Amino acid sequence: MPADIETSIIINSSIEQVKKTFLDFNSYSNWSIFLKSIKSKESNQSFEPGSQLEVELESKPGSITKMNPIVLVNTTNEFKWVGKLPLNLFEGSHKFEFNEIDSNKTEVIQTEEFSGLLKSPILWLVGESTIAGFKNFNEALKKQCESS
């Protein structure tokens, strides 16, 4: 099934550097406009599958949204989480893919798949600002990786 939202960017940096920068969640407040904070809610600060996260994003200036998704995948090439509302009202599956083009070039693909009873209204309400946020994050990640 195709993603409801998909953005991508080419970063002139190794896949190892891109993933290292991406996983340095503590530094997001220094360079990311869209994703403000990602923290583990686990006492051991785990980011392994099954771990719960605390994610803060700013889709509109001054408007912080907080979510508590669950990590589904954390590998060299993928980081994915899912957030849900009860009663199958809404579910969002967010994925970052890291594809090595060559030893100094990486493609990052960021996708979101929505499902549930509120999919259409939520996608209609937040679709454009979410796409803009994804693009802003991609550009900020590129700048951060290429300046390191």
C-alpha cells in the first residue's frame, strides 16, 4: 500500500553518519524545526522495537503536538514507529528509510501511512502542514549531516 505522505532527500554523507545524526535525539532542539524532541519513555532509554517514545513536533509555529508512539523497527536502514487512538479511530505509521547510494551519499525517505475511522478528516486537516514539516526536517537533517 502506498504511503499517504512521502518525502525524500539526498544527503551528501555516509549512511552511518546520517543514521548517527538521526539517532542523536538529544540534539534535535539545536537544529530541527519540525521534530522538536524524541525521547524514550523506557527507564533504560531503549529505542528497540516495543519501546514507547515521547515525541514532540511543531507542525505550525507555536503549536506543539505530543505523541507516545511505539517503536516498530530500528535497523541500519529503517526507523519506524506507530501511534494509535483507541477504538480504531486513528493510526499513524511513521517511517524513516536510509538508503546508501554510495559511500558518501544517502537517500532518506520519510513516509506516513494513516488508517482508522478518522483518517480522511485528519489527513485533510493536517496533510499540507505535515508534508511541509517532513520537508523542513529533511532539509535540517541534510544541513546537520553535511556540516559535521
